[in-house]
Amino acid sequence: MKTTLILIDIQNDYFPGGRMKLEGPLEAATQARHLLNLFREHEWPTVHIQHIATRPDAIFFLPDTSGIDFHHSIKPLEGERVLVKHFPNAFRETDLHETLKDLETERLVICGMMTHMCVDASMRAAVDLGYPVLLAGNACATRELTYGELNVPAAQVQGAFLAALKSYGQVLTSGEVSAKLTEAPV
């Protein structure tokens, strides 16, 4: 089954010193890097998704800032596809679906940031378009959220969203995804 890796928004603004620091971005990026290395080693297709804000009230991923740059651990190599998006869903108003069709993609591996926004929206859209998805949960990061007086710790946000996404595809660790991909030809 031809599989494509989608790396969502692993960009500087989510890391220490960025405008929207997440909890555990370095750990998640390390796991994403393991998957990226596997795909590079086997010359399997990879698509890097880069968010650039266009809303006038945006506070991060602002154009012409270093916050939009890919984190140094995940920088695309020459020839790897990069798609820019302006909404949480990586398929919305981008060429992602067409790119995946051109690559003859039959299945996706998804990882990235933020679990509760862009990863969630993109995975649901991918499944709606007919792609089976393997989500590397430990290669994703999120942050604490609030609702009224309720503060929801990042670990609980992460757990809740990964639990919900199990209804859409397989939620595994990066190691489990790697094992699944290397047991049978991709």
C-alpha cells in the first residue's frame, strides 16, 4: 500500500522562544524525525505542511517571521514537497489532495502540531476523502486549553483528542507506525 508521510506545522513558533509554545514539542519532533528518517531511507513520499497566518488578528505564524520556519530537526530536503496552508485543515484551499493523488497515495501517516487543531482537522478531512490514516500520537504536541473557568492540562487535551481520533484511524506510537510500515512493502 503506497503510503505518504504528512508532517503538519512543525514550525518554530511552537517551540521554546516561539509565539505559541506547546508542551512537549521537542519530544514530538524527535519522534516525527524518526518517521521522516524512515521515509527518507526508503525514498517514500513526504509532504511538509507549513502554516502561514493570513488573519489580521493572528498572533503566531506571522508572515516574514522566523516563527513560520520549519524547526531545524524537520527541515525539508531539496525535492521534498512543501505545501503552505492558511487554515487548520491541511486540505482546505491547498493542493494536498491533488498532490496525494499524483503520488498515488493509498494511505497516510500523519504527525505534527497542534494535536487539537491542525492534526485533528487534517486527519478527519483525510479520512473523509477516503484515506486510511496511521497517526503517530507521540509525534504530536499540543497545549493547555481553557473553557470558562476550566483549565485543561495539555496531557488531558492530548489524551482526549488522540482517544477521539481512534474513531477515524489507527493511533499508534512512531515506533509502532515504523514497525507496521516495514513488516510489509509500502
